[in-house]
Amino acid sequence: MSEHNHARPLSRYKVLDLTMHISGPMCTRTMAENGAEVVKVEPPGGDNSRHVPVIKDGRSGYFVGLNRGKKSLCLDLKTPAGLEIVKRMLPKFDVLIENFAPGVIGRLGLGYDTVRSINPAIVMCSISTFGQSGPLAPKTGYDYIAASYAGVINTLGFPDSSPVLPGISMGDSMTAMNAYGAILTALLHREHSGQGQHLDICLLDSYFQCWDLAVQSVSLNPQGFKITRNGRFSNSMPPIGLFKSERHYICVMAPHDHFWPRLCRAIGREDLVDDQRFTTVAARYRNAGEIFQLLDEWFAATPEDEALRRLDENRVPAGPVLSVAEAMAHPHLRQRGTVRKVRDRILGEFELQRSALRFSAFPDELPLEAPFLGEHNAEVLRQYLGYSDSQIRELETAGILQRAPH
């Protein structure tokens, strides 16, 4: 373990990472960022994300961003010798995390019953699109498929056109953090009980938990409530919407009654403060079209900087819809380190997003590096299983262990 890790919250935990793509690696990266030792078990050829652009000198920035701080053990789990290595390692680890399709881990010989028989205290986390049980469990899926089944995609876009894709790995990211929280909760439970357990975390559940008003509204009023694609405006608690200004669209969210007088003052329409058409959420819902037209006209006639200044002065929640490049350059994200520079042995210095987790006791991030494929084969097998150099060479010669120069 790195000397930098020893004082971190998770420094005494060891994680065996059998994940690829986004949700699993993001979860285990977060654990590594907080001090855990993460051994990433990769198949021959490596995690598929090693081949995702942007690629420079054979190195994927996408892979580096998701796998910094881990050790790479590249072995063929489909061979008896490869499977035996992982089984022998299980007693040394606190957490096993995998995101194969449901059933695959069992067919590989590492189902929870087998894992528990080897290490009853281990916390095993299985991440999938639809969960380990239910009619959809065997179905192949990714982020946007889960979003579609959760009813989320149906709300994106304009009412008179098709739904649209989110354009961001929201479901994978939420699932990664749900898995992270569940693993820490299970480890806390183990502190009291001594028992491990199996966690079933999926993208569909992660998406569906994001509904705030819709589920109970449909349940309580199934005939009268319908979720529609809102386009630029949300009719549920207006004014919530996007309004065209000089350089950007401006997002305004003033859903509660106490915001209405502030908004009226900001746009110079104090005469509307006590107008009964707008003084309550229900009234604004009935007259949403008039509010949106009023704000469209005000933004069209008001310089963008002036509009934002007046909204801020009156404490009306509002902000410009920035591009990714604009967000990366914003002074706030820079000052907080939300956008930060990292260094990679191949890619050199470039920028990544910082974890959203902030700790007063650990204000600085660990200097982590992403591994080359199979870079830590010998180190891991010596450390955990006491293998000799000759044993390691035999495994390499047999093709059980593999590695790449970078």
C-alpha cells in the first residue's frame, strides 16, 4: 500500500475488482481515492475501456479517468488455474465487486454461495442493468436502456417530437455511488456482526429512485396525472424553465411561493406580486403559459449579464446553460478543484473531474496513477499468495497471466 494511503478512511480495506466499463470502475476508483487497496482483475486484452478514445500512444484517457489508483492483475478467469488464483485470494480481501451480466459470475465459478464459503466475512457487490432477479434480469442492457425502462427517457425532449438521450452517463455514475454507499454500509454492519453479505445494485433502481413527484402522483391519481415531455419548460411547479438570452439559455428555477415576489422584483414587475393568478403553486400551474411568455419577453429585451445580475441580487435561482468547455473554465469549478490537473505516465498532464466527496480531514487528493495492463501481476501474486518468480513465469508462459508494456 502506498505511504500516502495509510491515513485515509478506507486504508485498511482491500478490494478485488472484477468490473469493466463505468459503474463498477467508478465505484472502485472512489474507494481507491479514499485509501482502499484495489486490485483490478482484467481479462486477456484488458478492460474494454482501454480501447475507448481519446487514445494517445495507445493509452485511453477514458480508462485512466476511471481506473487511477488501482493495481492491474491480468489473468484468464476462464481457465482452472486463473480461477484458482482468484479463489485463493478471496480470504485476503474485504470486498469483491463485479458487474458481469447476472448469472455470468456464477458460471465462472464465483457465485456468492461459493465466495461466501471461502470467506464468510466478504462483502460481495454485484452491479447490473436490471438487478440479479426479476423478469428483466437476464436481458442485456446499458445506461440508456435502464433509463428507458425507468420512464426517464420519456420525459426528455419536446412534447411534439421524439424523446432524446441524456448525453451523459448519469445512470452509471449514480449506480457507482449507490454501490459505494452500500459497500460502506455493509462494511459497517460487518464491524458489529462479523458477517459479510451480497449486494444487488442496479442501474434501473438508481434511475427510478430519482423520481420526486411522479411516482406518488401516478399512484394517488392514476387517471388524472400524466408525465409529459416538457421541452424548455416544466409545468409542474412553474416557473422552472430555460430562457434564450444573448449568449446562453438561462435556467431559472423558482418553484416555491416565496420566490414569486423576488422574481417579480428582478424583472421589474412588482405589480404581479399579489396577482391571484400567480401567488400559489396551484395558480401558477394553471397559468404557466403566461409566466413563460412573460419571462421569454424579459430575457429577450434584457442583456444577459444584466439579467443574471438582477436575478442574483433578488436571490432567484438562475444560471447560464454552459458547454462542457465553459464549465471547465469557470472560476468556481477551478477554485474548488472540481476540474483538476492530473499526470499520467503516457498521456502526460491533462484535466479530469474531481470526486464530489470532500472531507475536511483529507483536503488533498492522493497522487494516483492508472495501471498498465497486468502491471502488478507479480507484485499481487507475491503479496497475497507468496508466489515465487518461477511460479509467476510458469503462469505467464502458460498464458494464464498476461501483461502489456503500457
